[in-house]
Amino acid sequence: MLMLDQITNLVKNQASGYLKGQTEHELNDEQVEGVADAAGASITEQLQKEVMGGNISGLTGLLGGGSSQSGIMSNPIVQSIMGLFTSKLGGLGLGAGLASGLGASMMPSVLSGLTSKFTSTDSADSAFDVSNLAGLAGGGGAGGMLGGMLGGVTDKLKDAAGGLGDMGKGAADKTADAGGGLLDTMKDAAGKLGDLGGDAADKTGDAADGVADKLKDGFNKLF
């Protein structure tokens, strides 16, 4: 089992046990499960974020330092975890006061239990090893992190190229449409000019015929 999964299961079990053993906060079974899931997700997400950001030394200091419950809460990584946890509880529909109370009362115990696993000399806890923290990123540590980063960049470049292709195709279509429309307009104008020329020629011919008839009549009257 991956260390990330072991951390998640450990945190969820500790959170569930804490919630079921206290009477300060009245939660039903579904809410207990939701809070436990939120605790597990908050811790693992922040730990992964720290690994991806290269803060291995910060994680080593947190998990391998053996901090007390009171001292651990001042750690900046823990403060970020608390922010995530409170936000996730808000998504469960729990009030801000309850979320804050659970964070202050439950999380120190859960986090202290987690750090104790990393400082334990018991062979059963050997999987919780600070030297393997890079594996929290998933996919084989640093290699997995690099692959994930490159994959994300590749996907973004593909999206950008696709967008440019669509823009180019749209521009070409619009240009073709505009060219076709201009050609049709020119054809219509030429046709209209032809019609006007024909009408003018007919009118000129009629006028000439009228003048010739009048001249003939004038000569006939003179002679």
C-alpha cells in the first residue's frame, strides 16, 4: 500500500475514533464519516502540495520532529491544513463555529498521532518513513512529479494549438464568405449596368426614329 493511502486511512480512523468518543459535538454517523474524510483529504492534499512545491525539509521538520499537540498547531503547514479542513467542513453544511471547534479540538490529536508514526521505532510503522516523503506526489516520487508537470504543460499546449487552429479555420471561412459575397455583389452590379445600358440604347434608338419621322414630315410638307 502506498504511504499516501496509509496516511489517509490512519487519519480517517483516528478522526472517527475521536468523534465517536466525545460528546461535545453531536454528529450522526454520516456526519462523522464526512468529517473523517475531510480530515484525511485536507492532510494528504496539503502534504502533496508541499512535496510538489519542493518543501521536503518542511515536511521532515513537521513529521519527524516529534512536536507536541500544542506546538504542532503553530507550524505553517498545519495552519494550511486547518484552512483546508475548515473549508471542507463548510462544504458539508456544518456551521463555521462547529468547523472551527472541530479543527481546534480534533486536528491536534490527529496530527500528533500521525507524527508519532513517523518517529516510531516499531517495525509495524516502518512504512511511515520521512526519507520516502517524495513518494507522496504519486507515480514514483520526483519522476512522477516531473511527469505530471510535463503532462500538464503538454495538455495546455495542445489546447492552445487547437484553439489557434479553430481561429484560423474560422478566419478562412469568413474570408471565403466575404469573397463570395463581394463577387455576387459585383455580378449584380454588372447586370444592372447592362440593363441600364440596354434601356438607354433603346431610348436613344426611339428618339432617333422620332427625329427621322419628323424630318420626313417636314420635307413632305415643303414639296
